[in-house]
Amino acid sequence: MVVTFGAERLTEDETCQWFVLPALAASGWPEEQIWPQYPINAGKLVATTRRHSRQPKLKADYVLEHPDGLPLGIVEAKRTSKNAADGIEQAKRYARLLDVPFAYATNGRVIHEIDLATGLMTDVEAFPSPEKLLARYRQARGLDGGLQTEVVLMPFDQQLRNFNNTPREARYYQKVAVNRAVHAIARGDKRILLTLATGTGKTLVAYLIVAKLRRAEWMGDRPPRVLYLADRSMLIDQPKDEYFIQGFGDVVHKIERGVAARGRDIYFALYQTLDRGNDQPLYTRYDPDYFDLIIVDECHRGSARDEAQWSNILKYFSPATQIGMTATPISKRDADTYNYFGDQVYEYSLAQGIEDGYLAPYRVRKARLNVDIMGWRPNAGQRDIYGNEIPDRLYTPKDHERVLAILERTEEAAAYLTNYLRETDRLGKTIVFCENNDHAHRMRQALHNANYDMVQRYPDYVCRITDDDGDPGRALLDRFKKIDTDEPVIAVTSRLLTTGVDMPSVRNIVLFRRIGSMPEFKQIIGRGTRVCEDVRKSSFDIIDFVEATVLFNDPTFDGPPIRMVRDDVDDDGTFETTIEQPEADEVLTEEAAGPRPDYQEQDGNAADKTAASDGPAKVVDDPDQIDNIRANGIRLYVNGVDVFVWGEAFYVLEGDGRRLRLVTYRQYVQARLIELDLDPVNLRAQWAIAKSRRLLSEALEAADIPVSELPEKLQHPEVDPIDLLLHVGWEFPLVSRDERVARLRREHRDFLAGFPTRAREILDLVLEKYAAYGPSELSPSALQVAPFTEHGTIIELAERFDGGDKLHEALDNLGTRLFSVAA
């Protein structure tokens, strides 16, 4: 490649215009197959103490596409004065994300080609032509000349529309997942596994797979017959109504009421529905080869278990190609997702979703109650509120709400959560996960009473949503998950909302139930990871009362499957989970997961109902045998216990999307001030003037330093926020507002004495109000409320200073002198 004199002074844009684009054109690339500044992700969201910030999007300089839109190669350009090799790692990264086997780095002088399929890196004289790159792409991907190539190159369906009627575009990883899946289908694979983190759009992936197969005429002379399987109604109704019917119309049908319907192309069904039947299961009324494709949603549950009825359905339809979709595959001797579906053809993890800005990052607030840390022991002969004698032993967290319910424990947690919402957002949608339905009922009642002021305005401010709540509970759930509803705000549950519910506006996840299963933990955390720009929700908070978030520290948190969970589902699509004792060689240790539950429970299970809150618990026959209590579903209820928050800690997510860093609020504010590179002298000068103080407050607020909250957060309510900032950021000594006023009166007597008596009277009152309430009292708007209104209207007060301008000037001069006083 020949470079003209002076090219070393070219910018990157000029290098692209003068050398890179002409080189591509010379190799036969038409303009419409070159996508400049190709957007890859949304830009990582970084959680701060209260909000979030978004980093710039990843953009490839150029993506070389097939006419149907399939990326074939990446080009990363550097200016001519840079070494072309500086772009190699960047080009490789983009190519891996987009699943493209060829990447190029150039500076207009040389072109480095990186072949990710062979691992070779070479210098080339020119870019390959579109025809040559496509041929190499097919070879690298193992595509034959027929159906495999056709389905991969088939353009993505754009029938689905957003709320503004624009096409619903697939994200890069969704396109990769679809292409990997349809390629596997076209080459004849019968079992396919896709792993995508909760909230990353598995339903859209499923829809696009079906759309590609239909458009590519996978079955030749007829459309493929598809069965979409799940174990809960909400897992099939939402994709059916919001995706498949919208895209495919009346070819979609839900199998129900025991009718083995035919004549449609795409069917939705619950496992339980197919397994019912008077003389034989409903699924046997279809021929084993009736369906061409079966999509199994949340396939980590019973569908992968040996000898389970669900597995029997899939084995009956074994001639069909079966795609398993999950966020949390499991692997256990009798329930192995990989053993059934094989290795995943694509994985998109929670960490990658956060890195790309498609999933919301999180903050963690841990609050430990004294009875959880120290345990609780009854007095000799003490009985519970129903007269049952309480076995004399130390009750620890593994006993709470299973064997023993300390009523004040729930009330204290409700009070803590209520105070947290008061400090953040009283209308921030919140899910509280409790141990069981009885615990959820008492938590609902405690939160209802703690938030009585909100309940007066919003009758459904707090609700319980469990399977015991039936149709009214499902109606509340429908309202709760909508982004345009104010209530319910707080949904209390035990297990019903752990999975399969799309609730993008949820801002708080409250863990008041111990969790020993990594898949379940991921599913629960996934309730908050959805980004919802419509309500400006781009991060969320986890409030942990039970040390459940210790699972974040497990090295397998976003890695291999955990072998712990087993689920059963009844005829109505609700499920129960048995958290099993792991084998000695399994990854979750006592240190990582805390004490493991050894009980079986679900929303509304029999054990829970024996100790319902509306009647006395069973009398303990043998108080010395606590195992007998647990085995017989007996729960003891105790009140009159002194329960309080022993301590709390605050964590923010590190840049890797995995690790949590413990911070104090002071440390966080200090770090933000350093990042903002502020000048302490200028800060105090801006704070002195009402107008610039307002602008500075807004700027600090945008940087997640809410100045109005600093005195309380830093436990110095008597100190002006600006003095707290100067103290935290630059170690200035603290000075109270009273001290500032006293020093001003002493050091600026002449300034105050220069005003007429009636004006001086107002300034003295301003200083008194400032000392009591803070800098908001230094604003002219503060003169429009009591006690200033007792001295006249704002116009009458201004007349004491010879007009409004003079009043503003006096207040600004007062502020300047107040904050110029040495601290």
C-alpha cells in the first residue's frame, strides 16, 4: 500500500477516508456492505451509591457484511502515525463478540489479518473480496452449500415492533445465539442448548429461530411444526401473546383443556397439560414425529431429570429437534441439563450482560439482625404464643421461620426496609423474598403497618403474591410487573416470583430467605437485572438480611453449573423446590453458601400450612427432638424478643461485573470528589451565591453526591454540606453552622451594621434559620415562608433593602462572608 508524503499527520478519520475505504473499494466491497462505526453494545452501566453512569458504547470502525446483513469481518483502523498492530487486540475482541472469524487492523500502511478460526495472523497486501471472504467464512463455520448456508444467511425477521412502531432489532449476542442454533439445526443436531442470563431476551431468540427456519423452508414443502414447552403459565402466555402471535398471527395455538389440537404451525403447552389424560397422557395422542422442533423454556428444571414425567414427554417426541433454553443449567446425577441437551452452543453470561450495558448493575446492602448473629435461646420452660413449650436450645438462622418464628424479627426487617425506601424512593418497586407463605403474610402485615401513610394513598401499596393468593394474587402480579403502574409497590413472596416473570421496573430485591442453590440465587437476582429506560431504571439494589449474597463470592457465580436444585410442578403450573444436600465434591461449600437447607418447601406447601398464622401451631410432643418439629411441619411463634439491626455494610459492583467492593459512604464521596477534580476554594465560592449554589448542587447530584443528604449520611447534621465536602475531600476541619454564624457576627460586624435596622432584622433572622436548618435558608425563596411572612410579603421585605436587586445582593454578600470565614 503506497502512502503519500505527509500521511503521518493524518487523523484516524482522514486515514479511513483516504486509505482504508479506498482499499476496501479496490477489493470489491460496495458501500452498502461496509458498516462504519458499527454499534456493538449499549455502553456499560456503572452503579454508584444511588444511581448509575453509562460508559461509551463499543463500536467497531467497520464491519464487512454479507448483503443479507451477516457480519463477515471486522476492520479496526488507526491513524497512519500509529502502529497498525495497536488495533489487533481491539479487532479480536470485537470479532469474538460478534462471532466473526476474521478481523483486520490497519493504519493505511499495512493490513494485519487475524484468522480466529485457524489462529493465524498474517500481513496481507489487500482486503479479500466479498466473495472470497464469504467462501472463507463458510469454510471456517463448516457450512455446506445448501440448507446450512441458507438458514445462517437468512435475514432476521423484523415483524415485531416496539412501542413506537419501529422494528424490534435483535442485539448482537441474540443474533449470534440464533445463528449458532439454526446452524446446529441445519446440520442435523437433535439436542441444542442455549444459555442466556436472565433478562437478556431468550424469548426473542426463540422467536427469531422459528422465523429463520420458516423463511428458509427448513421442512421443504410445509412450515415446520413447533412446540413451545414450559412448566408455568406465565412462561408460555407472554411469549405466545407478545411475540409469536404478533409475528405469525393465527398459526399460533395454545394446547389446553385436554384437546390435542391440530392444523396449526406453532403450539404452546404446559408439561402438566400434556401429561394429563383420562386413559392416557394427552401427548400420546400426537404421533412421536408430529413436531419438528420443540423449544424447552427454563430447561434447567424438571425437563432434564431422568425418569421424570417431563423427561418422558421429551423422550416421546425424540424425533423432533429440541432446543433447551435457560439462564442456569444444572448438572447432577439424576438431573443433568448437559447430559440431555449436550454442551451449550452459545452462552451469554450475567457478567457479560452487565459489561455490555444490557443488564443493570447492582449495589448490595447487608443488614444483620442481632438474633441472626448471636442466635436466640428461650428461658427455661418458656412457651410460644400458642402454649407450645419451646425446646431449650440455641436457635440460629437455619431455624428462623422454619422451626421458630420471632415476630419482632420480621417487624424489624420491615422497619429497616421502610426507612430505606424513605431515603431512596417510596414508589420504587420492590420484591421481598421470604421463607414461606406464612412468613410472607407476616412480612406483608409488618410492611403494611410501617407504611400506613402510603397505604392510605395506595391501598395495594404492599401485597403478597404467592400461589395461596390465587386469582387475586395473579391480578396483583399483572399490575405489579407493568411499568406504567404506581401500585403495588412492594410484592412479598416466597418462591413464586423467583423465575419466569418479566418485571423490568423492579428497583429493589430484598432477601429475607436463606438460599443454598446457585441456580435459584441467579434467578432471584435476575428479577432486578432488566434495564428499563422508560422509568429511568438502569441499576438496582439488593437488601440482604440473611447473608445470601455470600454466593457472589463463589467462584462459580457466573461460571459452571451448580448441582443442587430439584423442582417439581403440580397440575396448575406452580412448582416446589427441594434444595438437596450436595455431594462432598460439589462446588458450594459451607463457607460459600452458609448452612444448607435440608427441608422441602414451596409456596403453599403442606408443611407451611400446618403452621398458618390464622391458627395455633401443633403442640410439640417431644420438645427434646427438634428434628421432630421440622419433620412434622410444626412452627413455634415467639414474641417479646428485643430485635435490632446489629450492623450494616454497603457494597458496589467492581468493574469486572463480578466482585463486590465494601465501601463506606465517606469513602465513596471522597472517591467521587477525586474523580471530579474539584477545587476547594472555588467550591466554597460557588456555594456562597444562591444561583451558583443551586447549579453546583445539581452538578453534584448528577455525580451521585446528593448534598442535601450529606449531613445525615455522614452523621453530622449540624454541619453545612460544603464543609462536609471540604472535610471529606481535603481534610478541612469541620465547623458547625452555629460556629459559622458566630464567626460572621464577630468578624463582619461592620457589614451587618451597614444595613438599616429593619433590613438587619431580616438578615439576623436568615442567619438564625441557616444555623438551624442549613443553606436552603440563604435563598430569597426562603423569605416567602414563616417566620419571614410575619414581617410582610416578599415585596415588603425587599423594600427594607431598597428593592429586590438590593435584597438579592445582600443575601449573596451575606453568603460570601459566611463561607469566607476561616474554618
